[in-house]
Amino acid sequence: MKYILDYYKQVAAILDELSKQTEDYKKAGQMIADAVKNKKLIHIVGTEMHSSIAAEEIFFRAGSLANINPLYDPTFSVTHSAARSLYLKEADFCGQFLFEYYRNIQKGDLILIIDTDGIGKACKEMIEKSKEMELKVIVVTSRNFSEAVNSNCPYRNSEKINLCNMDGIDLVIDSKVPAFDTIIRFEELNINSGWVSTIANSFILNAIILAAIETIEKENIEADIWDNFYEANGLQKNEALIDKYIEKVKHI
Amino acid sequence: MNAYVDYLNILINLIEKVRDTQDDKFDRASDIIVNAIMEGKMIHFWGPGGHSSIFAEDVMYREGELACINPIIDPNISLGHGALKEVNYFERVEKMGKVIVKYNRIKAGDVMVIGSAYGVNPVCIQGALESKRVGAEVIAVTSPAFSDALDNEETRHANGKGLNEIADVYINSYSPYDDLTMKIDEMDQKFGPVGTIMQLITLKALTTTVIKKLAQKGIEVPIWKNALEKGGPEFNDRYLDQLWCKVKSM
């Protein structure tokens, strides 16, 4: 029980820290509300292994926006075989090509890029392409983590630049995830366990969506929001939204 | 004689059979597709089964093939996401046929071209029935030699029907029952499957017929160019802008 309690306390401490970044969430929420107002798509991508889970968190879900377009791909996804995703972290062009593949990304859209370690090639390419397309860019990443990774790590982009320090990002949100994502130490076994990144990313994305809906409510913006998928009324509304977005959002 | 000569001779005979006996079927099926294309309707190509899914993959984003089509390659009903899972399990989930038709937004006036050599599994049969129910015309490329003979309730739709009995028009691909063409004295097991080849040859014969008919009507036929050649991707953009999101497997 000691470890569970310790885990809980440390996660709670990180969430507490995250809860103080309200200005970031407000700013992100305003950017999302603006995208909704301007009838733009909001793209989301998690550009490495478990970061890709974050792109699933806010997609096709009651209370989230229907104009969200995730960039899902086996390249980044643990669900399509983990080891190959790991190996592909060393490959150039995956981020650039995937970005180019999504033909529904338009100038002026908003993109959320989630990459916890914040050191890689694909995420850097995505940011560069986003700038080229004049997108508004929000990056969720961990400064702690990217600073702790050895400069010779093969997953680092060739310029060895951390995402949080890249130019052209409108908003960097620090996920406060500790280096290597684990917070519990088992001394005798000499291992670390107890991950935080999925919880931290989910908290941040929820905070952003809540801030966005608050702005949408306050500014009386017309928005497509998924209803309850389990009740007849909600399902009927959602079916109309599926019809509206199935030819706009690839993975609906 | 070498086995390859026997095998190729058998294929040649089967191909000649398709050429010589299906004239009226090719004509009717291609007319249906041509008319639908001229009315701006979508033509869906679907191979509801394990190896059958190659039927849709073959016409997907391919130089010289029609660009105004929706090849359906469903993760549950294809080999790419677990062959065993598809063949032994998921092609028996009857409801899946309805879901695939709904998800792909198949509408009245569309054409659903279904390619299944066996033409018996529950997803295939349910998908064909559902396509008809929503008002699409169903063309099948299939081999009744198989569906007429297969005696196994577990692998068939509850209604026991074959795809050829449901389709508005079916073209016989003449895949033999059990798909195998070779038998030698040295072993008991037959070998030399021809189903995929016969299905694809019959499919190609149909799409070439459609393309020629469209061209003869003076229509600029929407056809992909080679994406590996200079200028190919840029040419293809004109179709991709319309189709990329609609064709979910693109």
C-alpha cells in the first residue's frame, strides 16, 4: 500500500501544480473558441508512443467538440505494435509526411501537438509544417523530461532542440511530467515505475476543453458539441454531427 | 509436365470461360456503373472477406483505374489486421455487414460492387442485403460453384443464401469449389488456389468495360495517374480533394 499512497500523493502534487497554469488553459481555450467561431478544424496529434493516447482523449466524446480532427497513425501508436513505434522514433520524415497526408489541414487552423519527451524528430517536423501552413500551434510537453534526456539519445532530432524551445509555437503548456515519466522508485529491484504522463496530458486537455466551452458559452458562439452517446436524444443529435463531419474528419 | 504449365493451363481455361460465357453480365453490370457515374453517384467496391478484401485494394488509388470510386477496406474484414481473426471470427458477425454499409454512407442510387469468390459469409450476405435495402444496386463478382455447394451452417449467413442470389447482377468468376486446381499422386491435399486471380481478372474485365463505355460517351473519364511519375501526384490532386476524406481507406 505504501507505494500506492505515495503514487497518489505525487500525482496529486503534479495535478496541483498543473491546476495553477490557468492562464495557459484560458489562452488555449480562447484559441479553440476562436477556431470554432471561424468554422475551422482543430487538429490534434500525439507524436510518440504513449503521447498518442492523448489524441484519443478528447475525440468523439460527449462534451467535446465535433470539429476536432485527430491525426492517428500506426507510426506513433502503441496499439499498432509498440516496438516498431519505438524503432520509428529514429526515422526522418514520418512527421512531415503524415502532416502532408492530412489534406484537411488548412491555413489558419489550430493544431495541438502532444509530445511528452519533447525531443523527437516527428514532433519537430510537425511544428515546422504547422508554421509553414500558418497554423496556430499549441504544444503540450514536459520541460523536465526533455532536459533530462541525454544529448546523444538516438531519438533526438538532428538539431538536438527541445520542442519547448522551438520558435513559432503560440503556446507551450508544460505537462510537468518528471524525467522518464516514472515517480516511484523500487530500490531493491533497482527499477522505477508509476507513470504520470497520461494523467497529466488528460488533465491538461480536459482543462483546455473546459476553458474553451466556458468561452463558447460566454461569447455565445455556435458550436458542435457531442451529446450523450447512450441516450436516444443524444444519439440522434450525434448522428447528425457524424453526417456533418464524416467527410471532413478522417477518423470519425 | 511441370506443375506451372498445368496450373497456368487451368487458369487459361477458366479465364476463357469467363470471357466466353459472361457477355450479357458484363454488359448489364457495366451499364449500371456507367449510368451511376454519369448521375454523380458513388461506386463502392468491397471484398467482404479475408483474401476477398484484395478486391477493393486492387482498384484503390491505382494508375488507369477509376478515381470516382470508394474502395472499402475495413479493418475487421480484411487480412491486414489479423488474418485468423477475420477468417475464423469476424466475417461471421452478421451485424458487421450493416455497420459497414452505414459507416460508408452507401446511399440510394449508389452502386455496390461486391467481390467474394465464396459469396457466403454472414458479413458479405448481410452487407449485400443492407445495400439493397438502402436503395443501392448490387453487382457481384462471385462463384456460385462454391456458394451452391458449401454445406456448413457455421460459415454461412442464417438465411443460407449465396451472394449470386442477392445481387441485381452477378458475374461468374468461375473459381472452382474449394478454390483448388491441382492434384498429384504424391500427396493427398489439393493445392494451387485460383480464387483471388479469377476474382481480380473478372473485376479488371469489368472496370475496363466501364472505362471504355464512359469514354465512348464522350465523357472525360476520371482515372488516376501514376503517383510515382513526375506530375502524377499533382494530377491526382483534382480527385483527392473530393475523395480523400470520403474514401476512408485512402
